[in-house]
Amino acid sequence: MTSVPVRLAVAGLALGGVYALVVQGSLTLDVGVGRRVRPLGPIEAAIAAPRETVFDVVAAPYLGRTPRALAKKLRVLDRGTDLVLAEHFTPVGAMTAVTLETVSLERPSRIGFRLVRGPVPHVTEEFLLEDRDGGTRLLYRGELGTDFWALGELWAAAVATRWERVVRTSLDSIRVEAERRSAGSAAA
């Protein structure tokens, strides 16, 4: 007969293993029981560049060759003219979260993302691009769903906080690159 501390230690190790598999996208718990959906965003960026340039900056790593600078963040598994299947890698402490997503490209106004596999069972997102004041308004919005009622809501809150932080960082990078390209083409 095993002692209570040993059983607790084994249970803790098992839960830690499940946590690692979920974060790494190797195990998605999608049972549809107690599903709760929460919004992601909206997050808005004003970019001093034409909408087509902003679209090209976002779409380039999906439609063309992925730059070396993004190799640790993105791997395109299948590529079409307007639909891509890609893995995204995000550091989470000592681990790396892995999401598998479809990316739909509707030039020049929308880029949509739909989660196939990841740390939660449901995510849809979109970047909407609008002409605004000689530049572009980039709007991010989406939704994230988890199962298991209140327990899932706690997990969703933790995931959404990090998810939106990553999106904000991406929007900053997109803004900087689009404005750099726009300034370069204006000077030429």
C-alpha cells in the first residue's frame, strides 16, 4: 500500500505532464462539455503605410519563404494561394507553446486564423485592414473557447493574457516593418 504523500506526488507529476502536453499543443482537450467562449481583443494599431503594404508584411512569411528571423516562431506546413496551414511557436517559461492553425488570406482587407490544435480547443482570430487617414488601421479581434465551466474559464484567462501579449508584440513588429517599407518606397 502506498502512502498518501507518494500518491499525491504521482498525481502531481501526472498533472504536470498533462499540463506540459496541453501547453505544447500535443494534447488538446476538446470535449465540448461546459464550453465557455471569451473575446480576444479588440486590439488596434494605426500604421503609417498603405493597406497593401501592411497586408504584404503580414502575409509574406505565410505565402513566401519564411525569413530566418521567424524560423523559431513559424513553420508553414502547407501553402496555397489564399490558405495556409502553419505551426506557431511561443515561449512559455521553460516550454514552448505550439499551435497549429489555418491562415486564410483575403487580399488586401482580412487575414483570418483558425486553431486546429493547441492549448485550448477553440480559437478564431482575424486581422482587419482598413484605409485610414493616408495609412492603415489594423484591427485584431477573435474568440477563445475552453471546456469544463469555471475551471476552463481560469485556463482561458491565463491563455488569453499571454495570447494577446503575443498579438500586441506582433502588431508592433508589423507596424515597424510596414512603415519601414513604406518610407523606403517613398524615398525611391
